[in-house]
Amino acid sequence: MEIVAGVHQLRIPFPDGAERVTNAWVVEGDRGSILVDCGWDTSEAIWAFREGLKVDGLSFQDIKWIVLTHVHPDHLGMAAKLRELCGAKVVMHRLDAALVGPRYVDSSRLAEEMEEMLLSHGVPRDEIGEMREAAGKAAQFVTPLEPDVLVNEGDTVSNGSFQLDVIHTPGHTPGHICLYEPRKRRLFSGDHVLFDAVPRICADPQSGADPAGDYVRSLEALVDRQVSFVFPGHGPVFNSLGIRSNEILRLCNVRQQQILSELEEGLKTAYDVTRAVPWRVNGGEASYDELPFREKRTSVCEAVAWLKRLSLDGKVAPLERNGRISYLAK
Ligand SMILES: [Zn+2]
Ligand SMILES: [Zn+2]
């Protein structure tokens, strides 16, 4: 569907009948189209992509660049196949490009590091097995690839009509990028700012030392940017970047306060905290026990991210004993 002149939205379904979709954006120009993000690699996704192009009178051959906002499977999964179908070049930030191999080509070391991390934060061993299985299922919907072009903050990807400036927005992943068209004031925001959800911010072996702090700083850096349309990786298009960013910043503060008040009751691991605070899933609120195992792992990683941020702010102190980390409110 053409949302504004020259910008088409393709809604790419998630695997296994999940209700969510990834927005893939086709940006038309004098020198071919730029595709921003792809979707999981499934036959349904390829079909949805092909049909979406056809309805809007576009073809695979029009697409000359595939820009991936980040390394997650719902954005990168199908990129290798689309690169072949389109004869396009794949563009990524260098930091997320470096994560593709360890994440999707040989993930055994990453899986081990992840399990060690989860154990050290209090997750019981029997839950870890189920989390591993859930994560393994997701990997089957990704075809790994090496990007053709690595970009950094300040680089541009141009097709003549649209000149997209690369803005590095670490937090959701270390090499997450948004793309900004300054003349038309359009922002392709990936998973950095969504209208109807707060992006997951996870500490994991690939995330760097302070993903939650990175995320907050990335939001603050963009909050005053003049934007007429935001085209996000999921959910509806919107135009109130400043209002939405401030709302997400407020919700990040609420999350930190919830975690702090749990720690006021005494020393707790990230796992204890994760079990105690509410989580959002499919638009509703759920307790830890109600979450699927993949979401359970993500939720523990998110609690760890905020506990690291609170530690760096001097509000809590981590205490390690026999390989297990607990946190104490200061
Ligand atoms: Zn993501
Ligand atoms: Zn996503």
C-alpha cells in the first residue's frame, strides 16, 4: 500500500500464525527503490512480499538496496533471499553486521554464553533448557548473510529522489539504525520508536554493557527532530515523534521504579525481579508464568538491562556470591 507519495508499506507476517507483522518499506526513486527491512524467512513471507509488490505495481528488480535497521530475525530473516530475487545490495550498520555470524551461522558459543548469563542471574536450570529450545525454533526462519555495504552514523543511502541519512540509535541492538530523509522529514525508525509498543531492551552477550542507557540516550537525541512521518518496523505510521519518544521515556522510568521498589523488599536476583513485575504481551499485561518461554528469556534479559542501568546510576549495587548475582537497593 502506498502510504505517502513514493513510500509503500508491505505487511510481512510472522511465522506460525502469530498475529504480528513486520513492516517492510519500499522507497521509490529515480535510481531504483530502497527497501527498509524484510521480515522472517518463510514461504508465507515471500508470498506476502511478492503480492504486496504486485498490488502496488512494483517488481523485485526495482529494488537496488536493502537496508536492515538491525540484526533481529523479523527484520533480517528474508534479506538473503530477497537480495537474490532483486539483485540488490544489503546495507547494515557495522556493529550489527558483526553479530550475524555468531547469532545465525554458528550460534553454539552464543547459546553457551547466554545460558551462563541466565544462570548467573538466577534462572533455574530446568527453565533454561526450555528457553534454549524456544530460541532454536526462531533460528530456522533466518537465512544468514554477509551485508554488501557497512554504514556508520552520517552515511547516506540515496536513490536520487530520497536521500536517507543513517542515524545510529543503539539500545534495541548495538548497531540499530534509523533512516532520516531531511527534505521530506521522514523517519524510518525500525524497532527504535514504535507507536503501539515499547521496544524490548535486552542485556545479553551481544548487547554491550549498558543497552538500557544506550536506548534512553538514543531516544533523547532524536526527541526534537522535525519529522512529518515516522515509518516504524511494526504497527501504524505516526507523526508525533517527540510526544511518542517522551511517552516511551516515561514508561522506561516507570519500569525502573517498579524494579527499584522490588529491591526495597530485600536482595533479589534479576530472575526474582522478573517474576515480580508485570510484562506486556500481545497488547495485554501478563505475569512471568503466563509468558511463552521465548518471552520469558527476553523478560529476564530486559530486567538485567535495567538493573545494569540502575547500577551505573548508583541506585542499586550488584553482589556476586558463588557465581550468582543479586542486587541491593542503595
Ligand atoms: Zn528488533
Ligand atoms: Zn522487530
